[in-house]
Amino acid sequence: MFGESFAQQKVRLRNNSVFGSHPCWNIRSVIVKAGDDCRQELMAVQLLKEFHSIFVQDGLQAWLRPIKVLVTSSHSALI
């Protein structure tokens, strides 16, 4: 429906990359966000990490997907 899957894209890109045979080769999805105060996203991610630590410590099973935010300025970030 939406074309090739991420796994298929990864295989295709690895096969076409000059570095594809390197054992540490990988690819990641990135969201480029601009025009907003991206420091809020960084704070939200830090808060989620704290909640995750509390859940694990108390033996609660909660699925939280870890993400990273690289704030490049007060109005842009890579997520």
C-alpha cells in the first residue's frame, strides 16, 4: 500500500552502499523538526525515561519506545 517496508529499504540501501559490508553499518529513521521550541521534546523524552525507570523498578510492565532528541538550536532538532 505504501511502497517498500523499512526492512526492504534497509536491505536495498545496504546493498547499494559502499560501506554496506561494514559490520557496524546501520540506518535509522530521523524526523527533522524546525520552527518550534524543540527543547520541549527533549524534556518530554527525559520525563519518559524517568517514568520507564520507575516502572522497571516497581516491576510494572510498560512498553515505552526509546527515542533520542538532538536539539540543534532553540528552534530545530533531529528526533
